[in-house]
Amino acid sequence: MNLTKKDLSAILRKELKLSVDISDSLVDEFFQVIKTTLRSQKSLKLSGFGSFEIFASKERSGRNPKTMKNYKIPSQNKVRFSPTSKAKYFLN
């Protein structure tokens, strides 16, 4: 099951009895803070849940399967998530 931003907003409305506008803005603001923090600090730790970290993938070579031509795939920034031991425990 995928959990969308709309689903998160609906859960907040139900659990906290918030209006649609407030719950939508809370979810949007939460993800905006995560994005801003990762851009500026390169890592984010959520206590009891896990940590997000930005890392650079290595440059590698790829091949177009249709034309069989080789090309370079440039290095990219990616996000890695590492759950805490508490999060691993409640998942299993």
C-alpha cells in the first residue's frame, strides 16, 4: 500500500480533528522542511524513526539497449534512509 500526502492529511484530520486546509498545510510544510534541511545540511535525523542522508552516486557507463551505444551516466545526488533500531523493531 502506498501512503500519499492526501492520505497523511486525511489521517491528521481524523486523529486530530483538524480542518482540510490546516491538515493539508501541515503535511506540505513538513515535507518542505525536510527538503530544505536536506539541501542545506545534507542530513536529517528524526528521533525514533531514522535518518536521511544525501550522497553522490558514482559516475558510471551505461548502454542504450536499442542502439548498443555506450555513454557516461553522470554522478547524481541521491537520498539514503537508515531506520533506527526502534523503527526496525516495530517493522518486524
